[in-house]
Amino acid sequence: MGTAIKLSAGVSTGRTAVRTTKSIARYLPAVGRVAIGLPYFITGLNGLLNFLPQPTTPMGAGATAFLAGLTSSGYMLPLIATTQLIVGALLLSGRFVPLALALIAPFTVNSIAFHIFLEPTGLPFASVFLIIELCLVRSYWAAFRPMLAARRTA
């Protein structure tokens, strides 16, 4: 991990110091948390407060019907927005990250399916979110291992 370097200030002291090499990989989970936490937080706030402009490009008939169904339910869009807001706040704060990843996983799967089957223009963006989320799950795998055990040990 570390490399030994010789201290010298004009005269050799005979002592060596250990300089630790800092790997950039240890910052990647924090970068990933912010990379998806901030958009989730902002879109969650927007879903509740409606402060961002609506897209002007028309969607396909299937996507329009799907969103009309979510809207007409009366509760689904506020539930999604609240979940995104909470997940975004948890990811940004670094608290309860495995819980946040578990909460947002169904939304991520549905987002991928929505963009594959109904509105393919957003698929690259949704795919990036999926990749980052899977990388974060891998980083926090120890927290998911007990949840995925086939049998409970007493």
C-alpha cells in the first residue's frame, strides 16, 4: 500500500517516512451517492412543488397512457416523489444508504422498463442510474447479504 521515501533536507537523517498512496477508488461510492442522490432529491422536490418546467417534446401514446394512469390514481405520483425525496436525502447525507438503495430499486427497475418499452429516448439516462445503483449495492454488499440469505440462522 505505502511506499517508503527517504527524508532529506540537504543532509540525510537516516530516517524513512511512510507515505500512503491514496486510492481514488475509495471516493467512488461517495461520488455515486451524490451523482444519483442529487437528481432524486431535486426530482422528488419537483414532484411535490412543481418548480421545474415540463418537457416540451411529445411522448408516445403508451407513455402518455401510463402517466395518465399514475396521475389519475391520485396517490402514486406523490408517493413516487416523496420516495425520491427521501432516498435523495439519505444518499446525500450518507445515512441509511442500503435502505435508500432498497427503497429506490423498484423505481429504478420500472424506469428501465418504461424506457425500454414506452419511451426509449430516456434509456441512456436511466441506464446510467442503474449502473451507479448497482455499483453502490456492490459497495454496500455486506448490508444486503443477510437480507438475501435463503435461510435464517437462529
